Amino acid sequence: MEANYTSGNVPTVRPVDGLPSRRRKLHPNSGRKSAKKQTNMRERSLREQQQATIMAHEGQQYCESLQDKIQGLSTDEMRHLCNVIAKRNPALVQEILEEQERGDIGITEQRQAEQPQTWCVCQGCRDMPTAQERVCCANSPTNCLSLVPEMSEVVLHPGVLRVADTYRRAIFGIPLETDDNRRSRHSAYRQFTVWHYGRLGSRVHQVIPSCCVWRIRDRYPNPLGQYTGFLPQRRTVLE
């Protein structure tokens, strides 16, 4: 571009011959093409959604058809079908059987836990694995030992348990337990023994009432729900 100054010292600009203009010229059909492209994309997306819906419906119909056929099989035919599937895909059958077994165990344990314990007076106990551990605090339901204020203040309080565990490790030179819940749970068992029975030692093997055991476990649970239980021959009597 070449500048040309006129009166008033106001510059004017005129294009230089032979140089293209910098202004971009839009094609008259470019807007139509863009709109058409967006329309095609929307139509394609709609077709894909419709196709997915049809496939899902067909898959559901196929599953329902299979279920109807299975329901119509006799016992012998069902056994034969299971054997054929086990031969073709044993890993799948093993996985299904394990899931079924875990489900049955879970249902059984839940039913047992919901049943009232004949040996419980406070109505806060749960069934325990051994007869020796089926001990109740023997208080009324409104005065269950697991619900008294001292249980929260002395046995379950995180600060109290942390101080008690630090003191115990300093005295006996015991390494730090890395599992926080396990460390707090064991410390709570010891705190309960000191609070309720008055002393703690290698020869003290008092059973903690079930209601209090489960109050501690609910507060500091094992993620897998696995607990050792009462071991009278060991210093640590509960897991």
C-alpha cells in the first residue's frame, strides 16, 4: 500500500497497482455450506442414536428369549447345559459359583445378626463365633454398657487411644502399627479392660461383652470385616 498526503495533512491510502487487497473476500456459498455441514452432522448423530436404541431393544429381546428358553428346561437339561458351559468357559462358571457362595454367606450372616440373642439382656449384642464370647453386659437396654458416656470418653475417644498407645509403645518398645483402625481397635480393647475390670496384664483374660466389642469394631472397623476374636492364651485377646 502507498500513502498519499493531501491538504490538512490527512493521509489517504490507495492500493498499489499489482498488489492484492488484504481484505478477505468470502465466497457467497460458504455460509450455505457450513449450515449444510451442521445439518448433516445432526442427522448423522440422530441416525446413530436410533441405531443404538434399536440394538439395545433387540439385545433385550434376545436376553428375554434366552431366559424363556432356560425357564422351559427340565432339571436334567439344566444340568447338561451347566456342564457344557463349564467345559467351554470354566473360569466364568467358577466366578459365578464364588459370587453365589459369597451371597449365600452374606445372607446367612445378616439373618443371624438380625435374630435376637437369647443370652443378651441389653439387646445390643450380636452373635459371636464361640460360646465363650457370647457375653452380655447384663444391663437394661436403656443402660447398656456400650452406650454410657464413659464408653465414648475413655474407650473410643481417638485422642485417649493415641496417648495410651504411645505410652504403651514407649514402655515396652513396641513398633508402631501402620493400620490406624487396627491400632485404635486394639487400644480400645485394652482401655475397656482397664476401665471395666480395673487392671491389665498377661494373666488377665476377661471377655469383653459383645455389645461393647461391636461398638468398638463399628467405630474402628476392619475393611474386610475379619476379626480374630477372643484368644485366652495370648496377651492381645481380640482382633
